[in-house]
Amino acid sequence: MGASTVEFSRQAANVFFHVLTRCNLRCRHCYINPEQHGRKRLPIERIERWLEVLADRSPGANLVLLGGEPTLHPDLPRAVRHARSLGFASITIDTNGYLFHDILEKVTPAEVDVFSFSLDGATAETNDRIRGAGSYEACLTGARQAQAAGFHTSMIFTVSRANLKELDAMGALLEELGVERFFIQVLGLRGRAAWTGCEPDAEEVVRVSPAEWREQVPAAAEAIARRGIRVIYPKVYLLSGEKFECAGLVADNYFVFPNGRVYRCPLCEDYPVHSLMFKEDRLVEAPRLNENDFFRLTIAEGCVLNKLIQPDNVSYTPTGLPEYKIACCLLKEEILPL
């Protein structure tokens, strides 16, 4: 058993649609930035019109509905049904597990392909320190309820120094819950995680080092996959001789926010460099310069946006060469269960 890189493809478009930015939790590593993403809840009529535009632009795309906490939107079931009528290949709802507005009673497994739950610790002590008191039990309860209602479920775990020690222990919990897919995420320095370094207990959101990631994450992922769970995690670091590819050039991804901004690269989301925007419910190109202008640049460090936005994320040899290349943040490794 071993990981294989998931190749980029223009034939597999993905739409990550934030229907609101409000959330009932205050996770320490949340990437949502209301100043850049907007504070309003999108009205359902606008959600429907934007879904129509996106479905026309990329027929058969995979749709992920997010927030904030998307189940706080009272019209989420209507958005799901409209998306299904437009022919999206799959529909996923990312949730913290609180499942507001009785969402499980208002959609069916024929309408929602997956409920994906966010959990950042194998124990309540670790998870709740990062995500908020009571969030561990709420997430587990929500996952069990979704399973009982016949929905497929996945779990998302964002690795940091605060929870790396519990990644191995997630396998048994996932198996007990009956979760089919496990997504391991790298801590992105966006939103709250970009500025909590000035807080007294900032170690909660500190990234693991390159050595810690390489030594522990792939091995933990393989052990979890042996339990019959499909595991997906970011490539992060390219091996010697591996070619850097930017998803902005060779894939078809859209990150949509309530204020109308549409990014192609999630690293850019703290900045007004979005390449597309909704204007009068039409998807148009944003003024230059924007992220598209950076996608084509080639540097020894790999991802130019990583170098611009997270300049301390690469270390160098005494001769001034980068010790490793940073992969595109959307490049994934996958381990299929036995």
C-alpha cells in the first residue's frame, strides 16, 4: 500500500461555494476573513443564479457547499435541490456537525452525496481547545446521525502542532464512526491562522515543520487506510525531480464567496487578487493584476504564490538554493483502502 498523486484534470471541475461566512464556532485556524469575503448571507435567489452560471461554465462540476457553517443558511435544502437539477456531478456539504435547521430531515441521500465533518482531535480535550467547547461531541453526534439517515460521510482534520500527536489515533475513531473518506489538511496561514501568532497561546495554531510532516503524516495516513478508509492529504513538498504544476493553469477550480469574489487559488483568499467576480450575476474577469498573472511565473521554490504570501515557508541551503519545492496547495496524495 502506498500513496499515489491525484493528477490535475480540466475534466474534473470543482466549485467551492461559500453561501455565508457566519459560524457558531470560533475555530482558531479558520480561514474565513469577513473583511475580504463579505459578512452577508447570500439570498437563495442569488445562490441559484450563481449556481446556474457555474454549471454552465463547467458542466458536471463537483459542488462543495461551505460557510462559515453552511447549515446555518435556512434555504440550504433549496440550494441543494437546485444544484442537483443543474447536473452537478456531486454535492457535498462541509459542516462542523451541529447540523442546523434540521438539515438531515430536509435533504435526502439522493440529493446530497456526502456530509463532510470537521474534527481536529481524536479527543474532546484537543479538538475543543482548537474548535470550541462541545464541538467534539456535536461533530460525532452529527456524523452518527448522518450515517443513520443513510448519508455517506467523510471527515476533515487540519494538522497543527496542537493535534499532530493525535493523528494516529484518528483511525480507530473513524472506523468506529463508519467514515468512508478522511481528508488531512495542512494548516493554511489565512484568516484567523494568519494573525493569531500575536495571541498569548498562539502555539495552538502553529504549523508543523517540514520534517514533522514528512516523517509523520504519510505514515499515519497509510495506517488509517489499512482500516478500510480512503485517505487524501496534500502533497505539500515535491520530491527531487518532480515537476511543479499550478492548478490555476492545469485544473478547473472555483472558490466562491458571498461578496462575489471568485478565486482560483485558495492561497490568495486574504487578498483582493481574485481572478473572477460576480457582477450583476454574471461571472466576469477581475481587473489586473490578479492571481492569473502569478500562475505563469516559474521559480525554484515551486509555488510563486506560496513564496509571495508565505515567504518563510521555504528554507535554503548555504548556496542559496531552496531545500525543497512547495507543491501546489491543491495537489493531493491518495491512499485507497485495501
